[in-house]
Amino acid sequence: MTVRTIPHAGVLEDLDTLPAYLAVDHGAAHPTTGRYSCAFCGVGDSGLVASEDASEAGWDTLGSGAVKVELSRRGVSEEFDGTLSEDGMVVIATSEPLVAAGGVLSVSMVGETGSGSSPRAVVLRDAGPVASESGAMTGQRFVRYRRGGGITESRMEQVGPTRGCAKLLLSTVRQRPAFPIHVTPSVRDGDGRRAISYEEAIGRLADLVLEHLGSRGRTLLYACGQVDYFTIFAVQEVLRLLGVRNLTGNAEHCLNAGAVHNETLTGQEGPFVTIDQGLRGDGERLYLLNGWNGYVTHPPAFQELLRREDLDAYLVEVQVTESAKAVAERLGPDRVLLIRPRTDPMLAMAVIREILVEHTDAIDHRFLDRFADRQSFESLRARAIAPEFAADLVASRIAAGPEYVDRLATAIRRIARTIARAGVAPVNIPSVGLSQTSGIVAHCLWGCAMALVGKYGLRGDGSLAGGTLRLPGQINAQSEVQGLSRNVFMGRIRMDGHVDAARRMGLDDDAYERVLNDEPRAALDYAEPADMPELFLFFGTQFEANMMQRRRWLDKLTGPGVRFVVVDPIPDPFAEQHAELIIPSPPHPATTKLYQNGEWRLSLGVPQKRAAQETRSDATILYDLMAEITNRVERDDAVAEAHPVLARHATTGWLRGRFSDPGLPRVDGEVSRAHLWDRIQAYMGGGSGPLYCRPEHADGTPIAWHELLAGSVVYGGVGTTRFRLDYDSEDAQPFGDVYRRPTRFKFFTPTEEDLHFPEGVILNSGRSSLSDDRAAVQFATNTFNSGKATPLAGMPDDAPLFVSTALARTHGLRTGDQARVISRETGEEIVVPVVVSDRVKGDTTYMSFHKSRAQLESGVYVNDVTESSGRCRYSSQTTVKATEVVLERVAPLRLDPSTLDPTEELPLWTGQQTPLHVTDVLRETHDVVTFRFQGDPMCRFVYQPGQFLSLVLDIDGKKVVRSYSISSTPTRPYVLEITVKRVPGGLVSNWLIDNLKPGDRIEASGPRGNFCLRPGQIPRKLLFLGAGSGVTPLMSMARWLCDVSADVDVVFLNSVLTSRDIIFVSEMELLSSRYRMFSPVVMTTTREYSGTTMTGRISRAMIDAMAPDLHERQVYMCGPPGFMDAARAILTDMEFDLRNLHAESFGGVRTSVADKPAPIGSHAQDVEDGLAVGALGVSFVRSGKAQRTDGRATLLDIAEACDVNLDYACRVGSCGACRTRLLDGEVTCEDDGALTPEERSQGYVLTCVARPRTDCTLDA
């Protein structure tokens, strides 16, 4: 039977009622609550899915005609003009795609005709772009999006704790993910897969598990998908009983240290600050953003923080992330502290020393006496006051570069002073990356810095004294910390408490002794060789990508004696190829998920779609496995004999009563969640007493199932009573262990090993795009922790290696080069493209670990070179973000066009998606060079002779786009040439001539331009007027006309200064000798040239002499402004019909990359030279930027000065790439011929040539 798949979850049938297995009474007629929780980001946003019948939604009342369309992107509401046709097609006016091809868009529409005066929320699906005659995008077509077989449209309402972002909708998997969704289980069958039924799949799973129990083998679990709270409890209940010890998940690489450090300090892991308290609370705050790139990972929370009027914050980073730029813009560059990798503990120790030495009066002795361990305080104090932790000395050791030392020392003193100041509540927001460099060490030290002044908890009135706001990268990581570990049972009961854990489950005291006998393994040790057969259970895919030293891990999974099972709706190709068994669970919108975010907020996701017939939820799969094993133990003596503990529980009836229906009721194939919730509460509150993480209200009342159906609930007294420092109460005990027995705050004293940081070249990896490109940032945001649900739309071709300018110089690297990255620990290597950037510093390099096409198609993963041995000794957390590597430049392979078969078709050049490979650099004159390119991979270049391309360059770490005419001819389709004249002081021309060499790779977009010859429209007589390098597009035309033996008469007047400046001199002579229709004439100021020549500047006499039939010709003219003005005046004087004149001029010369105001690493007064401040204001609404100007600078120059990223190419108004909608104001424009009449009517302007006349507002 063929394995069945679906492209996305939108095709599943809609549900209108609450699934019966969720109802308290198991009734099937309850209306759906519409509860939905985000499956990705650790903020844990949830809300109501408001569904309405399409006819009731008022679509028909909108009428046809003009509509206003409003949508929200990146938290900003935007309005667009649109039209609605009678057949339901919506066309939205836009110059850029609002959503990727095939994507879905939620909007609000208001009709301007008919009765549609009130906004209507609708969902649209892309139906293709609308383009002008020139090919420029002017709009995007949409059709109504009908979800699956239903007729409902939906939107999210009452979203909290933040307003949600793109990931909330992306988690519905209604866009086509990278891999299809499976809806039938399957087994490996030869080289392929064969579909089986769900019942058969459970039987096979039972076979595999029973084969790997006890002395026969070992079973290990890794949860790398969005496993929910119920699944983690089911893992505990089922696999622990089977003797499985090694349970782990992504949290061991991510949140683990950020959570466990609190257990080290107080006796309990877990939060005590809510998102509302952390982001919105009153009173003075100092925010310490320790590596948190919230701009990408948690956009709503980050943007809300930036909007605080009294914001006082520092961002600690190793590179200039998106968040670093935003913080620098909001508060100034001095608030971004750039340090070397893994030096965060040193920074925290310097702050602690500053408090101890300079702010002794602020030490809170009440806290020390009532709630802290004095001995641990004295130990930390003795260590921290050492001179080695003085601010100046630490700053000099850990700053990312010498230019940041003073800033860092000043910040250390101010952070300490502010933490110590009465009334200020310090809020630490750490990143996952902080755990992935120094484990629990930096977390503990920042906690100690706040505890020194009594600011680690809530005040007696419940307000925040200070503490850590936990925003894990993964939604249910907090639940993983509580229940997935080789070292603890559910609720973080340590292994020596196995008797208590067994009693909580209603088991005999010895039930879990077999768990203790299993060899414990950290996740990073799963790849270690084994002495017995092993079975891996993977809940969620990407398990092969998430392990450090990935290739060693793959060798393990595909080696002898190892089998694995995947439980996931979207298995990736590795799983499809190698998994023994795949059991798909339903995608997120078709199953129940109970998630727990970083503030102990429980959010229930209620299915909005009907699950496929052969799929079950993760938790049900585990309980059905145990029910099947129960059947076998009861019926098969051999199985019972092999598993005596299970046989004993089967004899008493406990197994059947615990795992089979009706003991654990199944309703429509799913286990009853109300029943399961009661079981969870019994476990958490039973045994020796309630555990620290029992889901209960602040008053101790257990949370009931019906409350979770009604909405999300913050439990455990987080934000109200947990860690409450009530000095007025004699009985106050803010800290306790997992059994709630009182403990004292224990200060952490780091060892020398804890404070060690690596030297040499360091590879950092993470979630930043490290780009100003809006599409790249948006992809990084959308794909964050969506993993297997990542859409292909917008996926980058590769994940380049970003290197600093200093490192690039020492290694001879330039943007476009290929570099070999070699792990110093393992010797493993990858080859990746290089981007030289000033956003990385010193010896640090960076790669994003988001998906790319290179990863999917070529298997290039950053984890191929990360190491598994570098770990935190307290938590086994990886130090993946501080991997020591060796860099080597890879000599480029020269393409061999001789292997081309001219009878076979090659793909067409697709602009910037196809890198260009420099094959030759040809010296034309003393200051003119021709660069010859081929596609890499090989392609055919298709363009019109005379058009131009735009080079996309990285110069000194900044993106620069510059346009050059194509000088080659389209009749030679395997090569592309541009001819560049060195301009004194010119940025790009000098950089190209001085740096570009054969073997280099470069990006270019195009072709563009209307200054060209078009087949079928060629006049019989032509006059080419060129000057200087303006000859290049005319030469492309001339070459093409000669190659096709066109029956035309061409006179080519080429004006140069001297004979040394004649470009293409030899080729012109050759063409003249071989083609009678081609007559080139060179005009020089000297007589040195021996060919057909004239002396002097262009004149009427010259044109009369060479083209007496001028009025029968079409004139194509290109050159510098002086030449163009003179020639145009002459033609006008000769009464030439200027409708037959086609002209292209050059833009101005730019001498430097535009510096941005207040760049990180400079002073705020450093602004771009020549951008004068004046009375006119220019605002960019999407970016929230504004700039004053005197009206002389172009809008593009103003945008660059404001760090607003606008597309551009030619900078002279020819290509239209920079067109942007002017929302308000007036501009003067030298030439807007690249705009269509429709674009002009819609308010578009060419920012490269438009200058403000009044205050202006742009849609950018």
C-alpha cells in the first residue's frame, strides 16, 4: 500500500464541535471553544480561533470594485488599495509580494461600494503577481482561501500573553512545509516504504520495544518535536515502567541550563516572573538582555519592551544581531556590549565585584540573614573581590575589540550602580545561547548579582524585586525540564527517590529499580558505541540535525545493531530512508496539545481540523503501545517469563486497569484528556506530598480540567506568591526543594574552569540572519523553531559563514569565496560560502542554523563541525556556540565550458539566484577592464542587447548595489561581460578593478533596462553616439547586429579623450573589416589613432559628415551628462525628431559606503557626510524611522542614512528597482520614466532621483 501524504494541514476537514475525548463528560455535542496555542515560540501565545461561515462573514456584501485592505506585518498595521472582481478575485496594489507564492494572508477588507462599510476579516491565498508592461510588479492577485473541505474562514482573537506573530499562524501548517505531511504509518520495505494500518503499527512498535528491554537491548527516547505536557507524562508512565532511563529532548541543548541554574541557587527550577510583570510592570527597571535576539525569536515581546517610555537596558552580545541594531537605535550604541564568546561569566563577576566593593551599603543583609546561605555568600565574596575582576581589567580581556573596552568598563560600573539603587527592579532576559556557551555558570552569577542586594524574587506586596524572565526558545521546553531527563523522574524527583515516584503511580516500591540499572546517557552521548542492540524512539524529526558532531551521530543511527522509530506528522527524508517504523501523529491544528511556557502558563490547543483516520496523538500512541504490551504479557507465557515485573502487574490486573479501556478510556480512538489530567494531578499531589510543579492556583487549589478548556492558566503562584520575600512574615519561606521543603538561597562560586574562555577562531551559530535584508530577517523569524514545518518560500540557498574584516584579512578571504571550516576537536569539516561583515568581531565567525536549500539538497549542516565534548559540567549543556575551528580559503574550481553539449539545453540565468563565476579579467585600456562571467552552475544568459545588470556587492561589510551595462552579446549565451572604467574616487569601480579576479564568485540581479534593441523592432538605419565607457551598451548592440548579420546600416561615433582611451579598439577594426554594414568612427582630441578618426568634440559638422541621412536614422546615445547634453542640443539644432532618440546616462560617483547614523561601534555624532539637516521631515512608516533634510538629498540617500533598506540598482532612475509608494507629501523627480502610468497613479516614486519638496511619508 502506498504511503499517503497531504501537502499541508489546510486540506483536512474542519471541526465544528469539541472532540469528545476532550469533554469532561465525553459528550460529542459540545461546541468547539476555538482554543489554539502556538506550537513554536517559548512565549506560548494562545487565543481563540474565531470561525464564521463565509456567507455570514459578509464577503458578498463587500460588492465588487474598489476595496481597502488592511493587514499586520511585523506588528505594524498597513493599508493597501485593492479591487474585488465579481468572480471573487482580489488584486492588491503592491510593488513587492505580500506573501510567498501559494501563501495565505489574513486581512481585513472594507468595500467602497455596496453595503460593505464595516471591515470584514477574510483569509486570502496568493494567485500570482500583476506586472506592468515593463515587467515591474504592480500588484498581487488573491482568491478566497477555503480551509480543507469546510466553508469557514478564521482569525485569531484574544491572543496572549503577547499579541502573537507570524509563527502563531505558521504553526497551523497551512502553508506547504518543506516536506509533506504523512497520514498513514509506514515501514521500511527494501529501498522504499510501505503503508500499514495504525493497529499494525502499534503491533510492530510493541515488537521492537519488547526486543530491546532488559538484557536483550536498550531503548532510548529523544523528543525533538513540539511534544506536549500529556506526552511527557505518558513517556514517564509507560517507558519508566518498561525500565527505560534515557529520556531526553531538545531542552537538554536549549532551556536546560537556564532552568536548572535556579535549582542550583534555590532548590527548585522554575520561574517566578510573569511576562506581564517583566515587560509591563510599573516602576524603575533595568533590563539585562543576555544574548537575547528577541527581534527574531520573540518579536512581540521584544517590540513591546522597546516601546517602554522609561526603557533602561543593556544588550550583551558577541555580534551585531538584529536586536543589537534595534537597541542601539533606541538607546544608543553604548547600550550594546560586544564581548568575546563565552566570557559572560567574567562580565557577571565584574558586576558582582563592583557591587561588593563600590556599593557595600546596598548589600541586603536582611536577605542574607533570613533567606540565604551565609557560607556560600562568603565564598563568592572572597572570590569576586579579587583584583582580576576589576571592571577595567575584565573589559580589556573580554571586549570584542579594543574599540569596545571603554564602553564595556563604563557599562559594568553603571549596571552595578543601577542594580544596587533602591527601587530599581533588575530583569534578566537570557537567551538560549547563554546556556550554549557557559551552561549554568553565567545564569547563576547574574542571579547572585541580583540576590546580593535582595532582588531575587517578589517583594512582600507581590511586586517584582528583581529576577529572570524566562522566554525559552521552544514552547514546551519547561515541561521537558520537569519530566524528560536521565537523572530525574517526572516532577524532578531524583533517581534515589524512585520509591516515591513509583508510589505516586500506584506501583510497588521496586517498580522502577530496573530504571536505575540502565546506563545513564546525556543526549550528546547517544552517539557513543553500544555493547548491545539499541532502539531509538524519536518524537519529532530533525533528530539527525540537532546533535553536535552530526556525522558521528548519523553513523550511529545507520550502523549495525541500531533501529529507530519516528513518531511525527512530517518525517524528513532521512527518516523516510532509514526509520524502521514511522507513526505519524496529526499536525498541530488537528490534535490536542497542552503546552507550558516559561512563566508556567498552561495553554490548551483544541483541534480545529479532523485528524486523518490512521493517525493518533503522541500520548495516545504511547498508551496504546502499553495496552498492546499488556495484551501480550497476559496471553503469551514467553513474553511474561521474559518480563517478570510486567507479568506481576498483569496478574494483579493493574496493567489492564491502568492502560486499557475502560481503565484509561478511549473516546473515538483517543485517550480521555480529562481522565489523564486527573491522573497527572494524583501523581503531582500524591506520594510524600505535593511537588513544586503541581498545577495549582496561588492558594494551593489544584487546577481543574474544565479551567484549561476555558483558557490559559498561570499556575504555581508565579508572579504572585512564588519566591515572595516577605520580611514581615515570620513564617516566610520563599525557597524550597522539589518537595517544597524549605531551603536557603545558595550563592554560586565559579571555579577557574568555569571562567575559562576559548582562544583562536571561534564558530558561533544561532538564529540571526545577520542581514538587513527584510526577506532574510522575515525567514529567520518565521522559521524559528518551526523546523520541519518551515515553508520552502523564502528559504535561502545556503547559510554562509560570516567573518569579520580582520579575520578576512588574515585568511585572505573575501565575500563570495568558499571557506573550509574544520573542527579543532574532531577534524570534521564543511565548505561554505563566505560573507565578510563588520557585524561579527575579532576572531569570531558565525553561521545560521536555520534551514537552507544547501542543507536540504547537499546536506551542509553547521553541526557537522560542532563538537559533543565541550559541555557544562553541572548540566551537560553543550557549548556549541563557542566551537573552536580552523579556517582555510578554498581555491575556486574553474568551470570547464568545453564539457558543454551544444545540443542540450541549459537552464536560463535567473538573476541573483544564480551566482556568477569570474572566468577572465581583460585589460581594455589603462583604466578600463572587462570582467567575463559564467553562471555557477552553468546557465544560458538571455537579455536584450543594451540592457544592464546590477552587481550586489559586499564592500567593507556593507551591501552595495551598482549597475553596469552588459557589453557582451546575447548571441554568445554562455558568457556575460561588463566593462568597467576606473573613476577617480569611485567606490565600486576601484573595488572591482583592484579586487575581483578569476575564480571569484559574485551576485548580480537583472537584466533590466529599456535602452536596448528589441528583435522585430530594429530600424534599417542606426546612429550610435557613445562617449567614454558609454560605449559598452552600444558595443553589445553592435556585436549582436554583426553576429546575426542584420540587414541594417550602423554608423558608430565613439568619443574619447585620447587614443589611449579607446575601448574595444581592435574589435571595432575587426568588425569594420568583416561587416560592410558597420562603420565605426572615433572622435579624439589628438591624431594618434591610425584608424577612421576625427579630431575634436562632437559637432554638427561631424554628424553631417558621417550621417548625412541623419533624419532617416534612429539614434542610440550613451555617455556622461556633458556629452549627452551637447549631443542632444546638436540634434535639436538639426531639427532631428527626438522621438527617435534613445538615451541612457550615467549616475553620480559615490566615493564611500554610506555610513549609518550612530552605528554600533561608533559615536552618535558620526553621520554621513553631505546629508545636511534641514526643515523637511522624511518618515518611513514600516521601519519607524525619520530624518530631517534640506531637500537636496534623494529619498534613497535619506533612507540609507536612516538605515532603512530600500531596493535599488541604477541610482539614475532607469531601472525602477527603487520604486516606493509615497503615502504623503510632494517630491521633485528628475526623471520617472521607469514608472508606468499605473504606478504613478498609485503614488509610487523613484527614490534614487526623487527629492522631497515637503514633509514626506514613505511606505518603507
